[in-house]
Amino acid sequence: MIPALRVIIHMGGLHRLFPFWLVGLGLVVFDFQLWMLAAIAYGVVIQWFNEYLIHRFIYHRKPPTAQSPFNRLYRSHIGHHEFPQDEEFFTGDDHWFPLRFAAGSFAAHMLVLWPLLGFWLAAKVAWVALFVGSASAFAFYEYCHTLAHLNVTKGRFGRWVTREHMAHHYQDHHATFHVTAGMGWIDRLFGTAHSPAKARERYDRRTMMSIGMDPEDLRLVTARKAYGISKAPRHIA
């Protein structure tokens, strides 16, 4: 637990969300109303789905053919698959993305809630849901993800999280897109739960670490050089 916390307290995305989370926590503590519990629960569920959808449809989208957008995808996720224990690749390099995403979601919720609840109540509902509920769930996601990748002694919880997430990295990158502990139901809901039979059928030792791409693909080689990496990752047995 402690090694994972040491990593996530330095994550830029969490730093940028923290002041907004603190304001939301203040609202909950000093102006508590029962609806806030429902708002927090809603925000948590929204983040669970965001986690899955972003991982599956943005990070695992078809790799761009143009080098510049490919480099961005490499830095945000492909590099993490090639070097899964490198802390530099635990998160992408755009540390403002979580805050921009939360701000956009806040604006969208305000457009829906303002006519129904009035400006100030709509703002409080959206703030508590997104900057307390969703942001807290996002921090827990980062903790689970970091714990899964750290090579440290782990208890039962850590072994469980690691076993589930490593199936995505080392057995079948087409499945198991959830990371947060206990969220396997989302993969089952969308038909991407881990299947040992499908994993064996799809498994390709040479391309597993590069999520299906030839590890000598020029785009990969160029992206590695752009980020100071001189060689392809070590293949797994």
C-alpha cells in the first residue's frame, strides 16, 4: 500500500484535481444534505464507466498512421504496455487531461440541471458528484493501477488487483479493460471479460507487449526514439 501511495501522490493529474476535490469536500462537510450521498454515488458510477470507455475506445483505438498522433498515443498508453513496470508510463504526459475532462463533464451537467434546479443548486450537485464522487473514484483507480504494476510484496487485495490487470497486459489485450478492483462486471456487461480460451486463441508472443503491432513497426521505433528509448521491450516467454 505505502509504495503505491508514494507514487500516486506525485501524479500531476491528481494534483490538479485536488483543489476542486477539497472545495467539494468542504461543501459536503459544512453544508451536508442527504442528496449529496446520491450525488457522490452517481459520480463514482460515472467514473467507473469513464475508466472502461476511455481505456477501451481511446487508449486501445486503432493506432494512427501519422507519426505525430501516434507518438501521443504511444506516450499515453502504448508505451505503458511495452514497458509496464516503468513508472514514467503509468499515466500519460498530459496531466491536465483529468481536470479538462472533469470541467467538460461539469459544464454538460450544468446545462442539464440548471433549468431543473436553478443555477446554485445545479452547481452544487454537479460539483459534489464530479469533484468529490468521480475524482475520488479516479484516485482509487490510480491507486489500483499503480499497485498492480509495482514489483513489491502484496497482500490479498494487491494480489487480486494485480492478477486481474496483468491478464490484460500479458494474456489478452483485447479484454479486461477495467482496472479498479471489483469492476469486472463492466467487462462482462460489454462482452470483454477475460476468457482463457479466447486468450489462448488470440495470443501472439511477438506482438503481445505492443498491443498487436509488430514491435519493429516504424511508428513504434520512431515513437520510442522520440521518448529516449533505444530498443524494443523484452518479449515475454
